[in-house]
Amino acid sequence: MKTLNGVHHVTAITNDAQRNVDFYTGLLGLRLVKKTVNFDDPQSYHLYYGDGRGTPGTILTFFVWPGGSKGKVGSGEPSRVAFEVPAGSLPWWRQRLSRAAIEVNEGGKVFGAETISFADPDGMELELVESSALRDVQIWTGSGVGQDSAIRTIAGVTLTRTGLASSDELYTKQLGFRETGTEERRRRFATGDGSAIGFIDVVEPAAGGRGRMGAGTIHHIAFRTPDDATQGEWLRKLTGLGLHVSPVMDRNYFHSIYFREPSGILFEVATDGPGFAVDEAPETLGEALKLPAEYERARTQLEAILPPIHLPERVNGSTGEVRA
């Protein structure tokens, strides 16, 4: 059975769609690769950001809860997303973030890589991690972020939870993660190989109590599997472990199954295909509102409800080398 091939995407929550777009496309230079709706709540947006072609592993998505209250990070939640940037680019990012009045925290070296951290407008923790690893991505340059600095992919995700042996056993013995080290109370588990490798870091919560879902929190983390057949194997295996696994759900751009690991963190196993170009041309990804077929008949009503979103003026990016 094939192991999970790194991170597929991470989904978080924001309460302001335009502010979210301005930050992730205008400041961080990601591409808005899909503008659609929450399949379970079509009166709210679901926004997808990534590289130039929406490569699995580069994707950060947001449920938009207009006016939603701020969440609280606690035990049993993902708490930080780490983006990978080219080696030597952090000085440039420090200057760019500072000019935008973003407070930058120096992370020093974490597992041998230089890092900085900061928060997005909703308060979600982000990290930039330097790396010279090859990645099978299509670099997107826009909003003043050049090839030598552009975000390559999601390097990994930090999970905040108490020490549970059952979670660790699930990661290593069942999901195929490899524990690669411990550093200052941070334990790292690697998943995937080659250009798709990613990590999850496990840290203890800073304070007691469970988290509260809301703006600025991470809803779930998805891991890659290549196709429907392999996902079916994972569905049978996870069900056999006694985990409560959802049926396969069609998300138009990938197929998904969901389950909670023992500490309560929501995991997803998502297929690489069919991909984000299934309903719009690669050169116009993210420009039009795309709806699942069951909501097309309500398009006029939904477009009247959903607030307009405008891309920043300088977001007209271009793609670079496929391998970065």
C-alpha cells in the first residue's frame, strides 16, 4: 500500500474574504487558484491559494465566515502553517513584512532551517522556512514577489496537542509517517518522499483547555494520495482501525475522506486529481466564481449574496520554472 505523499492542503477560517485575498495574494504573492463556495454552506466562499497551477501540496484554503468570531488555539488543533521559501530569501521577506507593518518573530534555526514567523490578519500563525530542496511546482510571481523569493509549497503544519501515545502510533505505524527528531519540545514527523515530502510538528499547548473554532484557526489538514483506488484502500484500512471515517466526498477538484486522530485533530486524505483546471483554463484559474453542479441553478441568488472580491492591482503574475 502506498504511503501518504505529503501534505495535500490545509484549510483554515477567515471572517473577511477581501482582506484575506489582499494578504495572501497581494502580500505573500500566492495565486488565487479557485473561487468557489463552501459545499456545505453555499452562501459563503471557499477560497483556494497555491502555486501557478494549483499543485497539491501548495494549497492553503479558507472557509469564509463573514462576521464570525475569533477562534482560540488549544489542545487538539493544528496551530501553524509553514511555507517553504528559497534559501537566503528571509532577509527580503523580513523587509517586505515589516514595510506592511507585520510583526516578524525570529525563529532561528528549527531542525537546521532558518525560520521566521508572523500572523495573518485573522491571527493565524504562519512560518517561512528556508530550503534549497527541489519541488515539483510552478512558481507564481506576482504582487512584487520574484522567483528568488516566491513561496514554493507548504513545508508542514504544527499540531498542538498533549502527548498521546495512541496518536503517535497512528502516525508512525498506520499512516507511515517517520519520526525524524525532537528539538526543544517539538517532535517532527515526516510524510511523503522526494519533492512531495512534508512534515507535521507536534508541540504541547501553551495553556490548558481545548481550542475554539473560529477566524484565525485551522480547520483541518489533508494528506495526498494519488488516486481513487489508493484512497479506497485507505478508507478500508482506517475503518478497520476503528476510526470513524467519512464516506468518499466529491470536492470537484479532488475526492476526500475525513477522520479524527485520537487527540481530536481532523485529518483528510485527498486525491491528487482531477485538479483545479477541471472547470476553468489554467491561465484563468481563480478569476470566476465556480459552483458545484448542484448549486448552478442558484447562481443568480448566490452571486447576489456573496460579496464581490477584487484581486490586488499587481497580482497579474507569471509562472516560472516547473521545478524549483
